[in-house]
Amino acid sequence: MELGKQIHAYFKDNSQVEIVKLGHHGIRSNIPGDDISEFYRHGKRTLVVGIRKGLKFQSCKPSAHYQLPLLSGCIGQCEYCYLNTNLGDKPYMRGNVNVEESWNRLENT
Ligand code: SF4
């Protein structure tokens, strides 16, 4: 995926960014921390770049018919966030680089 290569090229020479290559499993276990506040802090600083396998769109009523599955998570750290309970104890961001497939799926939905 070209977008994945561009993201890798952007970060690979940044000494403050650790790049870890993983298979389909092991994301959560690679986010470090000894307690819930460290899990949260490291999770909020983690970007997972992946390929979305299932292209079925999740419904998102009543605000929208469907959720476009390009990104999930949030880098924000708002104290009032009610989504924190949905993001788990390691709330990482995920970007799916197979954008073309999602667009094609969208056009046929
Ligand atoms: S309220 Fe929650 S989802 Fe919204 S920007 Fe803040 S942390 Fe992110």
C-alpha cells in the first residue's frame, strides 16, 4: 500500500519514534506500561498503521448512516471524554491504509 510506505518513510528517520512491525496480533501487548495511567499515556502516543480486512461498514445511526472505517481512536486527552470507556485501557490510534478499497466499497454501498 503506497500510503503505508509514505507513512513509514515519514517516521523512519525520527529518532523519537519507535517503529514496530507486527502481524495481526500483538498490538496491545506491545504498548508498554506498568499501570493504567502508563497504559493510557503510551496508548495515546501509539499509531497503528494497518490494513482493514473486513470492508463492511458499521452503521452509525442516528448521526450518520455508516461509519467510514479509515481511522479509529483519538489523540485528544480531554478530561470530559465519554469515549474513553469505549477505547479500552490502551487507547491507540489506528489508520487503515487501504483507502482505495474503502472508497470502492463506499461507491457500491
Ligand atoms: S472528547 Fe474524546 S474523542 Fe473528542 S477530542 Fe477529546 S479525547 Fe478525543
